[in-house]
Amino acid sequence: MGEARPSGDRPPAEKKGPAPVFPQLAARGSDEPTAEAPSQPSTDGRGKAAPEGTRSGRHRRLERTARAGPLAFFRELPGLILIAFLLALLIKTFLVQAFYIPSQSMEPTLLVGDRVLVNKFIYAFREPRRGEIMVFENPRLDEPDRNPLSAFWNWIIEGLGVSADPEKDFIKRVIALPGETIEVNGGKVFVDGERIEEPYLNEELDRSDYGPFTVPEGHLFVMGDNRANSQDSRSTLGPIPRDRVVGKAFILIWPPSHFEWLSDD
């Protein structure tokens, strides 16, 4: 017979060792499977859970870009060039164009080789004013016929202001407006009997006489700042038809040492 124990006595408690520092590692050592901690949902970068499949799709795009490397840029380059070409065409046709100064007629304001930017849309909203420097097409010159390649090359060099036909486009200053009467006496200019001040003139004195001449409607009378060496409305050009006006020169951009906004007086 087994030994009887006094009633109320409890069996001795089992002794427990210290708890393992890494319970998960300890569990892995046992034969029983352990439950893994639930994974955190992916987010969209703002703390919100991203829709399922979004993250993997983004990763796929990044991987494709990384694999493409520099080749991706060269594949897009023709499209970028086409867009730049179309923008340049739009700007040159309707907004701003560079022009090259081929002669001495506007000295000292503009020198040979200078390049100016011309505002081509301003005169769509208002008429030219006295004192403004204006670019216009030669009213005595017909546009020559060009093949497509020649026309394209001419468009490029004119748009960049690299070169220009000195007989095609002129740049002068507006002196008299439609309906006004201009007269030059000993180099002094009078409009409707009133002498106009011209601080921009070349120091070389001009003693010439002209007029009186009344500017026809729809025309402008222009002269160069270098009066003694300027082909303008006093000579073969005559008054300039309004529809031949290209635009208003507003800034001198080249060379950098000459950079300045062009004044109207």
C-alpha cells in the first residue's frame, strides 16, 4: 500500500527555470510549430494602406526603368526634339524672333553684328509709335522662290539671328505716322511743323534736306539713327506699308557686353 498523505497537503510545485530571452528562438528549437507575427500592410507613403497589387506594380515599373538605363533617354530623344522644334516654330512665327544687324544705319544704337529680339505680336494690339525701333520687310523686294530644304535652312538661320539678307529685312526708327507731314532742314527733323528731339542720333552731323512730305494712310516714315549713312524712307525705301511691319525691337541680346533694353527715345 502506498503511503498515505495527510489530508490538505498539496503536492510540491514544480520548479520553473528563467524565461527565455528570445521566446521565438526558443520555440523554433522545439518540435511544436509557433505562430508568426502578422505582417504589416504596405502603405502608399502617406500612412494609408495601399491597394493590393499597387506596390508590386510600382516595383515592376522601377525595375523596368533601371534595366533600360540610358537607352530610355535615347528612345525619347526624337520626341523631345520634335516638341522643341514645334515650340520654336510657334515662338518664331507668332511671338519673338531674333534679328541680325547687317549695316551701320542704326549706329550708335545698334552696331554691325548685334542681335536683337523683336516682339512680333505687339502691333496686333496697337499701332507703332514715334521713336520705336521697328523691323520691317523691304517693300521693294519680292520673296525669292526656294526649294523646301533651302527655305527650311533660311528659316533656321533667320530665327536664330545668325545671318540675314541685308536686302530682305530692315531695322529703322519710326519718325512720322500716317497723315503727318515730315520735313528735314539741315539735318533737323520737323513733324507737322514741330521739331522733334532726337538724343539717339549719331554724332556725325547730317546736313541734308528733305520734304515736306505727308505720310500716306496705312504707311510709316522711318529713318536710321546714322542719318548720313542710312537707306530709309527718304530714299529708295519710301514710306513703309503697315502690312510689311514685322515687329518692335525691344532688347539687344548679343554680344553680352552690349546687352540692354532698347529705348524709344
